[in-house]
Amino acid sequence: MYLIAFLLLLVHVEKDIEQDYELLWVGAIAGVGLVRELWHVFNRIWEHMLGKAFILVLYAATANFALAISALKINVITGIEPGPFVFTLGFATLIMLPFWLLMSSIIFFSVALIAGNLWLVIGLLLRLVRVKVKVHWEDKTFVLITMILRLVLIPYVITSIFFMAVPYAKQIELFEKPIALFKESVADNQDETKEYNDNLEVNETDTKNIRLTFNQAPFTMPVDEEGSIKWLDKIIAGFIYHLETYPKSACKKGPLQRSLPIDENLILLVTEDDSALGYQFSVGPCEGNFSDVERQVEVDTPPK
């Protein structure tokens, strides 16, 4: 797989192709070979009790982080603390957890793979002084060539993963300074073309994207648009309206409103509207709906 990816990279460089997907294919094909090696690393670590404990702690910490991000996302959407949203908190975590598990796995096993390549280099140097060590867990032939190809192709694999992860990562941004590398407002008052160093050049296009050139290889980066409503926000808001809140309440509310108790004195009111999010969230006092209850009792009571 490394050889196929490297040949495709040579074809890309030779023909000076400017399509992004060509370089992404290089990273994807090389990524298949890396996945095979990472799976072997996982099995080697999982064989030991300490390795199992480390992996379980890693995933538990990732799940806890995803839970915290979900709580912040609910707070941004509704404007109140996420405590009352018992079902929505689990739903939002379920949506976000795969992304964070993927990111933590990639980071951990990439570090393990880099450590393995460093051990390969050390092993080759030790062989020069006639100290033989097992230089790699899998390569039996063409060890040096495989190491060189791996080091050349790893940046393209990381780039491919980055491009696949950015659209989803933008959905969970909830901080004042977004995760995305580029923001639309940053480029408003600057020159059309920017050069940060000899290898990196950024060009603004007519579309809402930024053209990134790294080592003469072009990539198209989507900008982060401030104030835009994300589809993940709409899904969570719709879940709150249809499944978390209630159409009837012991507190007074409008006929088209759905409510959720916050505490003894406050309720959350949710109404469908024509906004980009599709729903309006507000907090109101919980005033007892006694008159409606008494009227219903009078209707249901048969005459004597």
C-alpha cells in the first residue's frame, strides 16, 4: 500500500495536478497500510494487563470529555444549565462520542507508531556496532525502504484525516475562539494573498473557502463563518423540543409552547419559529395552572 501511495504521489508531482482529491487519495491509500500497523500495535498493547488498563482509562477519559462538551453544547443552544436535560445530554454525547474516540485513538496510536519508527532508527544504528535488536514488530524485508516511505507518507495521512475531521469538528465548536484554523472575519481587512513563510501560502477565493498551498501542494480549506447555525445544533434543538419537553404542564404556558421544569419556580419554554435554529428557548416563572385544573374537574364531575 505504501508503494502504491508513493507512486501516486510521484504521478501527482510529475503532472502538477492541482485537484485536492488526488493528494487525499495518497493519504487514504497510505492510511490503509498504517491502519494495518496500528491494529498490530493495538493487539500488542492489549495483550498486557497494563496496556488494557491504559486503553480503558484513555477511552473513559475521552467519554468524560465528550460528556462535558455535550453539556456545553446544550448550554449554548438553550441558554440554561444542562442539568434538567437528562435525555438530551445522553443523546448529544452519543452523537459526539465517535468523533472524540476516533481522535484519541489516532493521536495515541500515531505516537506509538512514531515511537516504533524511532526504535527502528536506533536499531539500525546499533547494528552498525554489531548490536542486533529486533528493529520492528512487522517488517522482515525492505525495512529501511518501508521506514522511509512511512515517514514520507505520514504527513499526507494526517492531512487526509484532518480534512475528513474538520467538517465534523466545526459542528461542535462552542468557544469564543473556534477550533477551525481560519475564520472569515480574520481575512476581511487583510491583503488578498498572504505568505507566512517560504513553504506556506494562503489565497482567498471568490467562494467562502481559503486556498492553502503547502510545499507547492494546493488544498482548499473551508472558513469558519461566525454566527452560522450548525446542523448538529438543529438536531439537538429538535430532540429537546420533541422528546425532552412536554406539551402539557402544571405551570401556565402558551398553547403552542412546550415546557420543561427547571426548579420549583422556573420552567423552560420552547416554541417553534422561523429562525435559523427553528426553535426559541426562554425561561419563565412557574405559575400554577389551577384555574384550568379546576375547570377540567368541573367538566369531568357528573351532576348529582
